[in-house]
Amino acid sequence: MKKRKKLLVIIMACVLALCAGALGLYSAVSNNGGEADDERILNMMSAEIYKGPEGKLPYRIYLPEDYDPTQEYPLVLYLHHVARRGKDNRAQMRDNYAQFLLSEENLAKFPCVFLAPQCPKNQAWVPGHDEGFADNAAALMGLLEQVGSAYSVDPSRVYVTGMSMGGFGTWGMLAAYPGYFAAAAPICGGWLQKSDVEYTPLLKDTPIWAFHGALDTAVPVERTRDMVKALEDIGGNVTYTEYPEEAHLIGERVYSEPELFPWLFAQSKN
């Protein structure tokens, strides 16, 4: 009986060790995808809610610490991935982009207005991403126009970027509002249907730097490859970086690219 009890204790210890290991692995993967809730970033940004005829969107906004209303600032719109949907106006800031762009070093180089809306649960950024779900393309544009009117935003330097669902949203906003954005950086997104590449003439003149991991099983790399090829075929202003050994969670890799922010903020519609 004692031997049996001792064996059970050993088994339970092994099970607990395996669970702890699995939890650690999950945590590591999650952090690579930007799960860490950075209170410093949250405290730097105001929590607001956009309410317009197109819908309602929670959002976070950052203004430069020495914001001067007589000076025009570039604006960066960041669109989060599918797991950040909700209404807490917090989850969208667990992604990697804010933590890289809003670092002290980058803020010194690239003062800007940073806008991070949160997509409501069971909705999408652009039409078609989740079949039957409402989209927020018009609400995003309403938000951009409202922020542009309330703050000193340079209309020639409005940028959009996002990962996964946000990558689809980035492509979709470029097509829905051609000529509005000065540049875009879509990450592991693409068009939803093969036929959607027909919209590429609308994007031809917008500088785009697209990213994808070759081993992505969540969003096939062909989604970005097809878009890039279609743009290249018509002489579009597109750059493509594909990571041969990366899968889906490439946000940290992309937003730590040393040339990305200098490239982005150098773009202007003028």
C-alpha cells in the first residue's frame, strides 16, 4: 500500500511538472506574439471611444510628450490581430508594435500620433474577413477623420500597419480608401480571395512594405505573395520581406527591423 501511495505521488509530481512545462511553453509562445501587458505603454496613452454613424470603436491614442498644436505630426494607425478583439480598450496594446515604436529611442527619432483602435468581438476590420460579421472600415475612417480634426495631424503622412487580421485590415483599408495613406506595412495578411488581386491598381502608387513567414499555417504565405506579385506586375511601389524559417507570430521580428520605421516615416504623399 505504501509503495502504491509513493508511486501515485511520483506520478502526480510528473504530471505537475509536465503541466508547468506546458504552461511555460505557452507563455513563451504568447510573449513572442506580444502578450505581455506593458503598463508603461498603457499609461502613455489615453483611452477613448469613437462613436459615429458608422459604429463604435474603443481606441487608445498617444500624443508626443511635448505635443505642439502649431506643429503637424505624422499619424500611425495600428490594427491588431484577431485575438485582441473585445471592449476592454486594453488588449490591443499587448501587441508588439506599440512597444517598439513607443520606446524612448524611437519616440525621440519619430514623434507621432499613435492610434490603436480595438475591434469589437465577433467583428472584423474589413469586409469578408469573418463571413457574416460586421466590418469596421467606415468606422476606422471616421475615427481617423475625427482625430485628424481634433489634433495637429499631417494629412500627407498617415500610415497604416497591422498583423494577421490587422494585416488583412491594412490591405483592405488601402483598397477602400485609395490614396488616403502615405504608406503601409501589412504583416501576414493579404487578400481574402484569389480574385481580390484585381483591386491592386487602387494600391499601385502607395508605398507598401509587406511581411510574411514562409512556414505560416494560420495565414498561407501565398496570400501575401499573390498580392506582391500582382503589384509588381503593374509597377506598384511594393517591397516584400519573407522569413524562410518563421511561422505566423512574426510581429516582434518585423517591428524590430532596423530599417522599417525610418522607411515608414520617410514616406509622404507630397
